[in-house]
Amino acid sequence: MLWPDRHLSVESRSAPRPASGDVLVKVSAVGICGSDTHYLRHGRIGEHVVREPLVLGHEAAGVIVDVGDGVDRSRIGERVSIEPQRPDPTSAETMRGEYNLCPRMRFYGTPPIDGALTEYVTIGASFAHPVPDDVSDEAAALFEPLSVGIASIAKATVGLGDSLLISGAGPIGLMCAQVARAAGVTRIVVSEPDETRRSLALRFGATSAVTPGEEIGSVDAFVDASGAPAAVAAGIGSLRPGGRAVLVGMGADTMDLPVSLIQNREIILTGVFRYANTWPTATRLVSAGAVDLDSMVTARFGLEEIATALDADRRVGHIKAVVYPALSRYSDPRPDTRKAHL
């Protein structure tokens, strides 16, 4: 539980009951996202401000233990990856298939909506996606950040034989590199100031890793996963005429852009806000071995260790932390994450 003064606490609550159309999920694993740490350290992300106690976490997997009215009871016992969104089904955005842009979205771990760092959560049945037996609970939890990578590469419209520049080798940058490789992109350049993260980029899909400012030639598309204004400007400058720039990294609310270059080269500039309709693709990519999520988990914690988990991103070589809400403290040997125990 994150409080408005940004201190953390763990408390007991009654398990929620699934409403009509919902499922109740016993949470097995939760990934820690940069937005979780941002709320802890800064108390806000843009217009979303922590004004009352908030349960963090939106990267989650678990097992269905109960269902609401209208949901087939055969789903009880099913392992699922949670798509942590509740769009208004009547909004214009939802009706046209862009439900991620719904102005009345209720998203896990975004004030004032509680998230998944708890033992039980409810979600709409269609947003609890079945997980194959060959996918671990940790990987299933990371379908959420993988979905950001899928949405970003889809916006970049790159594929067989294309070239791509990615700025930033944090978790989302590494997800983008893996998805691009799976899509058939043959030249994937990652720009990253940290030497350790450059090495990680080469491990997770990049064909080359460079320091910012290093000459790379022109590319077909650019994805910024850093949020740094200098990286955005440099990335746009690297695009061939007609290239596409995709902004996904959280950074400054405003920044200067090379407008004349964008106009003269007819650069297409767009953003990514979460994702829509990505879980089936994520499931197929991970199950087929085209994307490796298990190797991206570099730290594991129990619920009582949440403060340490939220600070794990400061460790050298760290990529993703996973919290096991059913455990007070995590200890090896790791449980078989493909088995859900009711």
C-alpha cells in the first residue's frame, strides 16, 4: 500500500468478490514497473496523483478461483495473465477497437484504482487471458510490458529486412528489441549510455549497441524508450525520408522537436499509450520461444519485501523484479511457477 506521503505499508483486507462478468484471480506473480517506482519516489505521473492509499502493481498473473454471474465456471482453476484494464465498453474509443485510449479507463495501480500487489484481484473475464502450460507465471506477469513492446513495434511498422533504432535499454527497450527481432527486423541498433545495459541489449535482440551520439547511419524507424529529449531529437534525425518515430518512454511533458526536418523528410511521429489487443500475440511469441521473458527476471521478493523490490532498479545489471504476493519473504529454491496452488 502506497500512502500519499509516499510511505509503504502491508495490511490485511478481505478478498474481493467478483461482480457480474468478472473473475477472481489469486495472484501468483507481479512484475515491478518503472511507473510503480515513479509513484513511490515522486507521488505522481503527469495528471495521475497519489491522493489516497493506493495498491501498486499492474503486471500480474495468477489463477482464477471464482467467477461472477455470466462467466462459465469451467474457468475456475485456469492460469491467466491479467490485462490490467477496465475500459468503458460504451466509449467511442472502445467501440472502434482503441480501448486503451478510453477516457474513462480504470487501470490497475493508477490513482485512484488499486493494483495487483495483493493476494486477490478481480478483472473482467475477457481481460484474464489463458496461459499455456509451457509459460511460467513470471513470464505471464510480464506479458504486460511485452505488450507495450508489441504495440510500439506495430506503430513503427517495421518487419522483414528493416532497420530500427531504439533509444534506451531498460525493460521496455529490451522488450522492443526482442519483438523487433521476432518480426524479422534485421538491423536493430540500441543507443544506451550505460555499458552494462548495452551488453544486455545485445543479449536481448539488438544487433549492435552504441553510446548516444555515435554515428549509426539512417534507419527505417525509431522507437524512443528513454524519454530523454536529446535522445528523441537524435533518433528523429537518424530517420530516412518517410521514416517513423514512436515515442513510448516516460519523460518531459514538453520538448523541442526538429520541426523542419520532420516536415522536409515527411517523418511520421506518433506515441504509444499502453496497448490494445496484444495478449494473443504476446502468448504466441513467448510460447514459441521467440521472446524470452524468464531471463529478464533478475530479482524476486515476497510481499513484505516490497520496499526493496521497488528499489531494485538501482542495482547494476537489473532488468525486472517479480513479487510473489502469497509469500511474506521470497527464498530459493524457487517454486514451480507453472503450477498454481489453490
